[in-house]
Amino acid sequence: MDLNGGGILIGRVRGIAIRVHWTWLAVFALVSWNLQSTILRDIVPEWNDTQRWFGAFAAALVFFGSVLLHELSHAFVAQHYQMKVPSITLFVLGGVSNIEGEMRTAGQEFRIAIAGPLMSVVLGLLMGVLWWVLPADGPSSAVTFISGTMMYLGGTNIMLGIFNLIPGYPLDGGRVLRAIFWASSGDLTKSTRIATRSGAVLAWGMIGIGIALSLTTRSLSGVWFVLIGLFLKTAAESAYGQMILERALDGVSVRDVMRPAPEPVDASANLMRVVQDRVIGRGERAVFVGTEGRVLGLFTVSDLASIPNERLSSMTARDVMIPAERIITVIPSTPLLDATRAMTERDVHQLPVVEDGRMVGVLSRGDVLQRLETRQRLAESGK
């Protein structure tokens, strides 16, 4: 799966930041508890609870490494094609590789997508070989433990590989499906639409199975199916929207969309007067503070929300502005897609456009949406 994610940084591999989302702790705890309470009680019944817990933690770490290798397989193949992979995040449903940029060919898409499931299956087979070689009733309980956990983790890895090959976007199998349609039709947008619809059908199917299980068995497994289905449905819709966004903004720079720089207010300007003139009078949601085109800072409507009205007349723009060094800026030649990502990641609605230390324009989310609507209308009219 190739989605964006965040979490606690635990290390780097070939420049790729490896992160663990807090939800992965739930998976780690669940795997450890399952091993300690059921699997290891059958494999090494002579062990006490402490020994079984240590063994369970060790096996859970091996599973952690297996999922990481699955994602690294995607990442290494992507790097082979000179694509950037800033990070990998492990979370509750497995892992996500943050691969930047769009696939250039269907072959690249296929190889990057298939690499993860193949790695999981290979790991599962290797663990199966270890289980076959090591005696189940070995000369020591440690050998017996290794043999039994290899059987359990080998089967888990093979199941992980097979699950990811289900043809529903954004699972790896959905990306393989998109690559196949892309190769045959040459139309990436149409192929993505087919793959995401397949993912939506899969998601609704899992939700239906989960509801049926919950009603008939009243077990938590039904809830799990529903949660996975909802995640897949949301992820498929998000991935399709992201692809449409990337293609619509491809080749567009900030210069093509930005509006002329608004006149900044002086840092010593009375805040009440600025609010009346710029926020209420002109409807500006962000007011830039500066002089002679140079940005000293800005403040937004949100920054004013916590200030009592009676204090506005005794304050200046400088008192509420966010200093320039804390403001994200772009230059006119910045790709519009990069600027859009910056606004989304930092949860800001406007970016100053700066050139040679001077503000030459401003970019807002509204400007980006207007550009998208224009592209959509042109596409629908066939121009």
C-alpha cells in the first residue's frame, strides 16, 4: 500500500525514515497476547508465564520485521526507478510506503506493487522451511519454540501476501489491477477509476460480512471486518482523489494561480482599525503585516477568536501576528501540487509568495480549488 503516514521515528534505512504509528502498538499487543495465551501454551507447555511472554514478544518483533520487509520491498523497487521514498509507517492494518511522484509506466506500477506481496510469500515459505527442518519435539524447548513460531509466522506472512493481492485499490492487488488495465488501455485515469471501484466493492463486501458476523455470531471478528472495510473504502476514495489532483495540477506552478499581493498593514497599526477595515470591511481571513513589500508576519481570523473585543483597540497588529520566520512561504516557480501539499500538511489556508525577499503574491486553497474546477470544466467540454 502506498499511502502517506506519520508516527514515531525509530530509524532510517537507505535514507527512508521508518516510523511506527501508535496504532501499531495495538497489533503488537494483540499478536503477543495471542501467542502467549494460545500458541505457546501448546508449543512449549513446560514454560512458565514469564518465559511465554518473552517468547511472545520475540515472535511479535519477528512479525514486525516481516511487515517492515514487505514495505521496504516496495520502497527499494521505487528507489530503483529514481522515485523518492521519504518514509515508511507501520500502523494497525500493516504498513504504508510514502512514495512521492506518479508512476511513469504500467511496468513500474506493477513491479513496485507486486514486490511487497512477493516478499511476504517468500518470507512465509522460508519460515515454513525452518519449521520443516527443525524438529517439533527438539532437544530443547528453545528449538521447539522456534519451530512452532516459524509455522505460525510463516502462515501469517503467506496470508498477508495473499490478502494484499486482493484486487481492490489501494491494496497492492488493486495497484497490480490498475497496472494491467493501464498497460492494455494506456489510460491511467480510467484504470485508476476501475481499480478504485473494485476497491469500493471489496470494502462494501467486507462491511457486509462484518455486519453478518456481528448479527449471527456476536463476535468481535465482525467488528474487525467492518473497520477494515471502512478503512479500505476511505483509502480508495482518497487515493483516487489524490490521483485526480496530481494530474490536474501537473505542470502548473504557483505563478499561474496566485493572486496579487495584498497591501500589508503596518506592524504598529491599531488592531481594531485593521479588523474593521480588512477583516470586516474586505472579508480578508488572513492579514499580512509588513512594510515595503517585506513580510514581517501575518494573523488570521482564528488568531483573533480568543481576543476579547474590548482589548482590540489597545493592541497592534504586531501583538497578534505570527512572525515571518514561522510562516511557510513559496516562490512563484514552486509546483502548485507541492504548495497544496504544504497547506494541507500545515493546515493553513494561505501562503505568501515571496521572491527576492519581497512578497509578490498570495496563494489560497480557494485559488487551487478554482483551478481544479476550471480544469474539470475544460475536461468535460472536451477541450
